[in-house]
Amino acid sequence: MKKLLFLALIASLLNGCEKSPDNKIASDYIARIVGFDLNCSTCILEFPENNSQVKKELGESPSNYYQTINLSKGNYQIGQLVKVKIRKPETNELTACISLYPSYSYKNVVISEFENFDNLIFNDTIDLPYHDCLYDPENQMYICLDSVLNDSRCPIGAYCLLAGNATVRFKYDEYNNTPIFFNLSTNPVSPKFAIINEYKFTLIDLSPYPSLKEPWTKEKYKAQIIVEKSK
């Protein structure tokens, strides 16, 4: 009896240590559309900020490009960003396409969920969530909330000698150009706006405001900004 219990315990431990199948991996990423497979009418993606992680999950692919098997090219254009969840395809999900155009040797990827970024609204206060972007389709420009570098604002319910400050890092991203990172702060004596090309970005506020009673994670941050365009 003891021997049976021991064997059952060993089997349980071994099962608990098994890794999930590779094709069950799903993650949130920002991907850029770099082309289309015209045979299958699907999008080809790159992951400029997460190349190493995607490689680890899906394997190496030429030029770090990955061919989707289920994201139709539809109304997408080259250079467009999209927020996606990805995973390896099952064998039965791979379909043959009519070969009328040159084919690629890129790794296949399944898009299990996707979300397009909202278009920019100019000259009005808008919310930009943490690690989210807004899009100007006319110029293929994105403004993204990259990170919150610090938040020393005096929490609600606390007594502080100084009001403190929050510094937000943004990313200005145009297709085929090197991204530009810039910082804006909530403190009135710190930079609250930046001008890049014909755009002026002004930080109005950062929410939520710190509170001793209501802790939060960085993913809940939202920057209130105004974007003005001179042309």
C-alpha cells in the first residue's frame, strides 16, 4: 500500500512539472504590419519591441517577420500597429493557399485576439492608457505611453511638505523612422509639452492620483494629453 502511495505521489509531481505545450502560449504584444502574403491574403508582422520574447515563444524567423494565418489584410496598411495576442498554430490550422505570388519562409503565428489602436483626436483632452497608442492614419504616426518613470506625488490621505511630481515617458513613432522618446511631467515647473515635427504634445494630468487607501498597479495609469497639429 505504501509503495502504491509513493508511486502515485511521484506521478503527481511529474505531471505538475510538465510544461504547457508550446502552441498554448498566448501573450499581449504590439506588432507592426510590414507586408502581406498575397497568396493567403493575410498580414505579415514584426514585433519591434519584443523580438527576443517572440523568438523564444515562436522560434526564429527570417528578418524577425512572422506570417499570420488568420489576420486578413482587409483594410490594414503597411506600417500600421496593432495590439495582439499570439500563439503557435495547431497542425490542423495550417491551410494551403493558392500560389500565384512569391511565397515566404516566415514562421506562422495565430492571432488569438487583436485590437486596433484608436485614431488621434486633435485639440481636445484625451486619455492614453499605459502601454497604449493613438494613431494619425494620415501620416502613419503613433504616440504611445511608454512608461511612468516616477510618481512622487503626495498621496491622498498623507501630509507632505512637497507636492511631488510624476514623470511620463512617451514614444513618437513614424513608420520607417527611428522612434523618438520624450518625457513630460505633472509638476508645473517641469516640461509639460514637447514639439516634434508638426505635433505639439501637452501633458494635462496622470491618473490615478496616488492614495494611501487604494493601491494600484502601473497598468492602471492613464495620461491625459492634448495633441495639436500645426499643418
